[in-house]
Amino acid sequence: MLINEAVLKAELGGIQASLNWKTLEPFAKMANRNFRKQIGVELYNELIKPNTNLTELKEIAVGVVAWQSYDLAFPHLKMKVGDLGLMKSSPQNTVAITKWEYVDSREANLQVVDKLLEDFFELLEMESPEVWKSSEAYKTRNRLFVRSASELGKKLTLVGRNSRFFDVLTTYIERSENNYIKPLLTKEVFRDLKQKWQEAATLTAQESELIQGIQWALAYLAMYEAYPYLPMIVDMNGMREARYKDGTREEETADAKLKNVQRQALWNDGQKFLGDIREFLDAESSPTVFATYYLKNQTNTLSEDLDFTDKPHVIL
């Protein structure tokens, strides 16, 4: 594992010496497995080596696993289960925290995990070690034009840099690529550009600019596609609307009018960015640059020129 008792307490700082490692160890194992799944077995195995060269990456990785372990254990630390059932200890000179303090602490834990994850992947992209670039996890992460919460947050600031939310949104990013970007670019241009992007090949200035435009459009269109489903939970108990409770009040869900206004704004912005892509391709495409788009555009223009419907003409 990436952490042990000494490492965990050093990372968290606020953990008391009396906390038994056996209590946290199952959650530490779970956090290790979660992190290994995120970064891939190859990179994980490199990071757990005592003599790895990826020292800064390992330092951040240890922080991720430590804080995630702590957060997984957090709800269980306040309780004891025995023959007498579920109990709570209240030793002398201690005061139980209030509900809002408990919820606030858990939110703070997850914010640290999110920040560490973003720092980890940002540094990982900068260093790009071979063990990472040759892994299946790398291919999975790079299958989309928007690859991380950091890239998404730069284009759509309202979502911030939240890795947990980004994981939910990847399905809708892929859907938006297929529904909006591929038909606009043509399949051939889309596939060629995606292949270069995934293989980290050298891009031309035009290709780089086009990808920037695609990322802007995807950020808004993916959110538009996801919007109706975000507050809904569907399982064997039926369909419910999720409400967040902070311990002192229940936040009211935004009314339908406000939600519709925001969703319409996302759609309008997405269409605006699609229009920018179309305008860019119209100006830059040629028989040698984005050739299939150019050919399609020329064919459409020729078809319009040959359409004499409702036009005065003379048959000779």
C-alpha cells in the first residue's frame, strides 16, 4: 500500500496518537484500490517502489490515499458496535460535535481529496512518464477531447475543478462528441483529429485551434446533456430528487423556471461555440487541410447553386 499508520498520521496532521491503525486499515486498503483503478496498475506499481524516480507524484499520491482513507472511515469513527448494539462513546472532558460541524468536516475532507487529485493529474501530464503513457488507464483518460476536471473547469467555471463530478460527466462528454462534434467535422476529420489527440502527436496550428474550439463547445453541451439527470436518483426504490442537507437547513431545489433558464443558456452557449467551429473550418479547410470537411462543404454549395426551384428560368 501507499500508506501505513505513520504516513497517515503525518499526512493528516490532526489525527490523534490514540487512533488505532487497525480501525483505519480496511478503509486505507479500499482507498488504495480506488486510486489504483484511477491511475492504472502500471503507474501504481511504480509509485509504491521505495526507489521510484517519481518522488513528487508519489508525495501527492500518498496525500490522496491518506485523505480518502480518512474520509471513508470518518462516518464510522464516532460509533461502536457490540453485543449491546450501536453506541457512541463520550469520554470525560469531551463534547460531541454538532451535525453541521460533522457535515462541514466531511465536505472539507472531500475538497482536499479533489484538490490533491487535480494536482496529481496536472503534474502527471507535465512529467508524462513512460510507465503512464503505455498504460490502459492513460488511453481511457485520453479517449475524450476534454480529459480532466481541470480542463473542464477552465472552460465552464461554474463546475470548478471537481474530479468526482467530472467522472459523472464523462458519459455526457462522449455523447456530445458523437451528437454534435462528429457530424459537424465529418467522421474522417473527427477520427484523424481524435487519433492525433490520443497519441499526443504533433498538432498543426490549425488542429490545435480547432481542438480548443471543440473543448469550449463540449464543456457547455455536455453539461446541457447531463442537466436533466443530475439531481435524479433511480433505483429499485423508484425515482427520487436528491436534496443536499448541510445539518442546519434543507436547501430547496431550484424552481423549474430557473433551471430551464440555465439549461437554455448552456444550449445557447454550446451552439455559439459550434458556430465558431463551423466558421473556423469554413475559413481554414482546403483540399489538403481538413479535406473531407472541405469536400462536403463544396458539395453542399454546388447543390445549392444547381437548385432552380422557385427561380425564373428559360428552358432552351
